[in-house]
Amino acid sequence: MRLQMLLLMAVWSCTLCAQTGTTKSIKNDTMTVQPKLTVEIWSDVMCPFCYIGKRHFEEALEQFPHKNDVNIVWKSFQLDPESTSQPGKDVYEYLAERKGLSYDQSREMHENVVAMAKKTGLDYNFDIAIIANSFDAHRLVQFAKTKGLGDAAEEVLFKAYFMEGKDVADHNTLSELGAAIGLGKNEVLDMLNTDNFADAVQNDILEAQRLGLQGVPFFVMDRKYGVSGAQPAEAFLQTLNKSFEDWRKEHPVLEMNKTEGALCTPEGECD
């Protein structure tokens, strides 16, 4: 009986250390405990410059030596909160009516954006774009953020609207996009059939107003530096460097002494 109890305690101990990540091996060392520089990005999934800005920022981040110390938080914003899904609506006509432009002027503007996007490797196809309200798409992003999939959700939504001609207000479409990034299709549908995450979307929009944002994309680094619009990668990199320099002064590397011993890992290895 005593042997059985000891075995049970051993199994329980291995389970606990796997969950808590107890330190490994027998030696003295230092362990770094460090927060991250937060970069908040306000965008609308139907904003052409937001997708381009995402690519420019990603290019800058790849060149940034401290990219692993950056935490990206996507924020919701709506350029046209009153819009409705209009599958048969010509996007060129839609912008012309909304901005008081001629049809030719609208088409020329879109062609310029297509050329700009192509330089970043994005193939926009406005001929098949479907006018839609982006609110539920933003709710999907907010939901995805709870699973650590905010960036993935933004990416598939941008691609769906600008390149694939999908209705990003349609719940079935959104559930399929959610499933594509690892969310459960049914759990996305269940969420969309409620008001869940509506407050999160509205709070982001209100926060943007308090910060004085006039449009998107808008990148806020450590709540000290802002980059407005789809700036070149060089501009993002310059601001990242400045932001990190200031942030590091306020968050110096913290080191603690630790003593390491035998442990079990989540992969089931015990030594």
C-alpha cells in the first residue's frame, strides 16, 4: 500500500512539474524575466492601406534585432460603420458615391492602390471585392486574440476581402476563415450568433477617438510613438528602434539567481 502511494505521488509530482515548468539540470545560472514592447495596430479589414502597412511593418520587424521582445496587439476600427453587405455592388461605384468622385476618378484611385500593393507582393483584385460591414469580422479578430491568433485572423481577413472576393460579413465565410487559422468552425458560428466581443470592438473604436486617430492604419508603440499610414519599412524600423531604446531604459533586463534540478517537461521527458 505504501509503495502504491509513493508511486502515485511520483506520478502526481511529474504531472505538476510538467505543468509548472520546473527548472532543468543541476547547475547555477541566471534567468531573464522580461516584459515586451507593445505595438498596437488600429486597422479595418476593408482598408487597403492597412494590409499594405501590415506588410511594411512586417518587413521592418524582420530587420529589427529585438523582434522577439515585441508584442503586437491588433485593434478594431471601422471606416464605414453604416455599410451593409452588397454582393452585386461595384466597389468603384461605391467609393465614387461615398466620396463624391466620378466613376473614372474612383477607378484610377483603385488602380494606384493596386500598383502600390503589388510592390509589397499583394495582388489586390477590386473587380471581385464585395462591399460589406466589417463589424463581425472585427469580432472574429477579437475572439482570435483570446487564442493568440489575432495576427493570423487579420491576415486571412485581408486576403479574403482584397484578393479572394469573399463577403467578410457573412457568418459562414467568417467561420471558414476562423477554421483556416485553427479555430473551431462551430465555435466561431456560436460566437457570431451572440453579441460576444461587440464591446471589445466598440472599446477599441472609442479608444481610437480618445487618442485622436483620424484614420487607419495607425501604429502605436509603447503608447509614446505613433506611425500613421502605410509608411515605408524604414520609417517603421526607425520608430521601433527609438521606441525600444526608451522602453529598455524603463524596463532593464532583470536577472535572478536560480538553482536548477531534475524535472519533467510537457513533452514527457524526465531527467
